[in-house]
Amino acid sequence: MLVNGFSAPRIMLEIAQLMDVEQYLERINYDGPLEVSAATLRELQMAHLYAVPFENLSIHAHEPIVLNDEALFKKIVARRRGGFCYEANGAFASLLRALGFDVTMLSAEVARGGGEFSQPFDHMALLVRLEERWLVDVGFGESFLEPLRIDTTNEQVQDDQAFKIVSQNGYLVLLRFLENEWEPKYRFTLQAHEFGDYEKMCRYHQTSPQSHFTQNRICSLATLAGRKTLSGMRYIVSAKDGVSNERWQVRRNTNRSCAKSLGLRCRAQLEIRLSVHSHNQELR
């Protein structure tokens, strides 16, 4: 099989040489089976979501985001950081390939309401081919925890959430059942892409005042009970059933504990402090 003009075994060998797979698995607290299967894929995605936060703190700390396997491994694994879609899904794609999975990077367009969607490459999702084709995503914040089957329009239930994928106007559309109706989350095609294809939108989200990533700081981590989120100056703990929802203002003496609870260490804690300081300056 050829991927971007190169044989899949060659690509996996090159990735394995760049990546310490054991260190990556330790980063996501995974010690389960490693055979290439749907069950392993499911456990790996969930482990990733429970360990690696969706966050944009680099943007607010003026730290350039570099899209390549080595840079993403250093940030997410070695420095124990999180990232937004291009980073989290890009790093996860590399891990999966090193383990022998057949992975394709996809361009997705995020739903904007009123039937409108954002530009191509606004989001990165992943396609994994096994006996069935699976939609994989560890970089969309609050979304599906387990991979979704692509080749069915049936409802796919996960705990108290339901999703389905339908074909519409040449796209596949991810829908989530919310408040008694099916709400689009994003649409995508199955065309293969590589990191360079996402560079323009990645740069846009780092620099444009119109990007929601430059407008607000976010760091969010899925938990077995629900989710923990640092949004701007608010720290939010929410349960899956929506019953518990604690919020409080982040102050300089509490940002370290917030960072630790979100699985961030060292430099990331400094970046939260810088974000808090920057926010306070903006309010003056």
C-alpha cells in the first residue's frame, strides 16, 4: 500500500525511529493489548482523551505550533502537554502508525449553525482502516469518547450520548443527539492529507483575531466522571449527567492546582500563569 507516494512499512519504520512508543504509552497511562484491532483502537483513543487535554495555551504564551511528528512528540509526550486538533490528532496518528494501524488524516469543517460550515482544514480528524472503517478523534474537546463506525448510518450510543454519521452533499456529517434533535458537529471527506495541508489554517488559528482560539484560553480534559475545563478565568468541573457543575474564578494562587488537575506539568503551569497575568492586564 502507498501513502503519499511511499510504502506504508517504510513510513511506519521512520515513525518508529522518531518515536519512543513505550514513552508515549506511559504518557497516556496505557498498558493494555497492542494488537492491531478495533478493541485496541477503542482503548487507545479513550486513554488518550483521559490523559492529554485539549488546550490552546501555546497560542496565548506566544509559543509557535509546529506540525511534524518530532515536534508534537516532544510537546505532548516529553513535555506532557496537550494541544488542539492538529496537534493531538497529529501525534495520535503517529502513535497509531508506529503500532501498525492504517491511518489517514482527514480535513473537517466545523458546523457554524444555520446549516453553515467552516473552511476546509479547520479541523483534523482521523480515518483508521481495519475490517471496518473508523472515525477517530482525540482533538475536538467534548465529543465521542470511542471511535465511530463510518460505514453505517445507524445511531451509535456511548454512555449517555448518541452519534451518527450520514452522507450529505458529497460529505460525511458527524451528528450528535442533543436536546431532542440531531445537531451537526462537523463534516468531512475521506481524502488523505498530510501536515502541510493544515499549515494555513493552523497559522490562522494562532494569529487571527477572528479565531476563537485567540479569543479565549481553553484547557479541557475528559474524566471518567465527566470533564474538567479551564476556560478563560473559570475552572469548571462537570459530570456526565450534568448534575454537578462547579465553577470558580482562577487566581494566581490557584492556577498551579488547576494545571495539575488537568495533567499539565512544569512549562504548562508557567503558561497558565502567563495566561492569567495577560488576562489581568487586559482587564486594566
